[in-house]
Amino acid sequence: MENFVTPFIRGGLLALLVSGIWLVPFKERLRAMGRDAPFLAFTAPWFRQQLLLRFPASQLCWWTAVIVGFVSAGSH
């Protein structure tokens, strides 16, 4: 069973790593906008594009962990 689960674990970790690396410039740009930025500034195309790139990566990591957990629990 370990041979089947290991690629999923590594894939999830890789996706999490890439998502975290992508998040650094996004956070810096948000920080540069300041706390008093108007709400409409967050509807800019770059903001939506970045969210659409990061959300699937985060969900992929989450559901990979859930599935691996269920498979591991079911094998015991």
C-alpha cells in the first residue's frame, strides 16, 4: 500500500510548496496596497487571476491529504 500512497503524498507536498512560493509576491503586493486600500482595489484583474491560481493549488493539497488519510486509515 505504501507504494500507492507515496506519490500522492509527494504530489500534495509539491503542490503545497509551489503554492507557498507563489504566495510570496502576492502577499507583498497586497502589503504594498496598504490597510486603507478601497474594496474595489481587490477586484482588479491581477487579484482575481492570482486567487484563481492559488485556490485550486490549496484545494488540491487539502483533498490529497484527506484522501491519503482515508486510504491509510482504511488499510489498517
